[in-house]
Amino acid sequence: LGILFGALMCRSLVKNRIAIGALSAVFTFVRAVPSVVWVLLVLVCLGFGPATGIVGLSVHSIAFFAKAYAQSFDDVGGDVVEALTAAGANRLQIFFRGILPAALSSIVAWFSLRVETNFSESTVLGMVGAGGIGFVISSNIQNYRYGRAGVAIVLVFLFAYLVETG
């Protein structure tokens, strides 16, 4: 969804500045509200559990990706778009054969950054009832099982480290 909305906010593809501005305003609002608040709003609808954390983080992540990917798509040189337009390509062809391949390394970089952020946020959200490893850490600390909690914390660190270096 982030790629789709990013493409809809790309100034090289979409000529309607009002539509771009409206989408940008919506996603700016969504990004301005912290993930924890989105999770709490989803909690009202879905109750406790992993689905609440996933949906809450997804709302914020889609808004993040839309903005980041739109900027990545806009950073692709206008010469690529101009050349494909001159060759008779339509907007879908310009996007899939020109803009998307040129922005792929940026897309991967933004994706890996957000995966790391979501992982750390999901640990915190799990501690407040959204499930996952955060719940394991929280419940073990509450039950005075510090060894198990420590192992879970080390696993969180190792996963974050592997994501960072991998």
C-alpha cells in the first residue's frame, strides 16, 4: 500500500496537485499520531491480541512508506520520465519500467529502516497487551522469572542486530 500511495503522490506521474496535497495531508496527520495511539484506537475495535498491534503498526507504517516512497519516486531524474514519455510510454509503463527500478535501492533502504522500527515498537506494544515477545518479557518480569525475561531481551537484541548488519 505504501508503494501504491507513494506512486499516487509522485509529482512526475500525477499532475493533479490538489489530489497530491490531499493525500499528503492525510498521511502527514497519520504519521503525526504516534503508533501507540493507533494501536490503542484499534484496541477498542479488536480487543487485546497480536492483530491489534499488527493493524496499529500497519496504519502508521503505510503513512510512513507513502511519504518515503513518494520522495524516492520524485528523486528519480526527470530525464527518465521525459525519455519514456517521448518513447510513447503511458503512466503505468513509466512507473514500472522507469521510476520503480530507479528507486528500488531507496525503497529497500526505507523498508529495512521501518522493519527495524516496527520491531522495536512491537516489543513495547507487546508489553502493554498486544502480544508477541513484549508480552513474554512483561509477563516473565511480573512473575519474577528474570532469567527467561533476560533471554527474551537478548533475543530481541540479537534480532535487531542481525537486521541492522544483515
